[in-house]
Amino acid sequence: MSHSHTDRMTALVDDILRQAPVVPVLAIADLDDAIPLAETLVAAGLPVLEITLRTPVALDVIRRMRTVPGAIVGAGTVLTSEDLAAVQAAGAAFAISPGGTDALYAAARNADIPLLPGIATASELMRGLEHGYKRFKFFPAESSGGVAALKGFGGPFSQVNFCPTGGIDAAKAPSYLALPNVITVGGSWMVPGDALAAGDWERIGELAERATALRVA
């Protein structure tokens, strides 16, 4: 990856992740939920949406959600170069992976959208740095050391910023957001499964508004 491409993608990731304190991590099984859910989250102040590739309709959800004004729709659970190509073709604005392989890093060199690779250890982080990355998903955050681990990374890796995801809820998010090396956090607590199944957009909107209010000044 050239320095110019790396710098451009890093700037783009920063711009995307700084839009809100929380990135909703969404697994959508019903395609009809795509537009009303995106409209609800965007209206509540959470415009950056991560659609995980965990359901058969995920790519179609991305295609639909990206038509919602103000929505910045990306893909999560991007595991392979084929996944990266598919989500880019679907119109995703960014891709997020739970880890980082040499093959995925290689594919990202030629991608037109930024990849946020996942790391859980110092060695994985160093591998990402070797590929030119300075922005990572810290996953699974809570079971990988949580806030204490990110504080530890801050010393030797002061140039790196994170989006921690995994086990984070409304009560835990503020401690992460208070860290200088955390841009935003990922979570799904604002979209409870029962509320999504019932199409309870009012409840989801209220939870999303509270998540928006977690922003650290």
C-alpha cells in the first residue's frame, strides 16, 4: 500500500468514525427493516452504520440503507478479499473486519473504500502497522482486556487510534470514549432484538439518542 493511499484511507476512516460516538453494529435478517431502521438511527444522531455480513440479505441491506439521506453505511464481518469486493460493489462506504490476514490487507491495497482491521493483541497490532495501518477495531473488546488493554496500548502505540467493539453497552461505553486513543465505539445495544422484531422504531430511536449523548466533549 502506497503512503498516499494509506494516508488517504486513514483520513477517510477518521472522518467517518468521528461522525458519532457510537457505531451501531447491525445484523439485519428482514430486508424490510433496512430503511426504517436507518432513518431512525440517522435521525437520532447515529449516521454511521455497520451492517454485518451475518445474514443472507446483508448486501441488499447495505444497498437499501445507503439510499437514506445522511446514512454512512459500511460492512462488518468482512473476512476475505471476496467479501471486500462484494461490499464495495454493494456500495459500502467502509469495511470492518474482526481480524486482519495478509490476504485481506493485500486486497485492501487496491480497494476504493477503507478497511478497519480488527486486532486483539500487540502482535496483531504490529502486523497491521507493518501494512501501513494506524486505525483498528479492538475486538472483542471486553474479553480482550477492555479499557485497561487500550490504556496499555497507548504507551508503545501512541500513533494508533481504535474503535473498540464487543461486549460494550451503554454503561461501559463512556469509559472507552474517555480514552484519548478511542475515536468511537461499536455496539448493538440501541437496537434490541425484540424492538427490531416488533418494528418499535420509537424505542430504538430513544436508545439511539441516549447513545448520541455519550459523546465526550
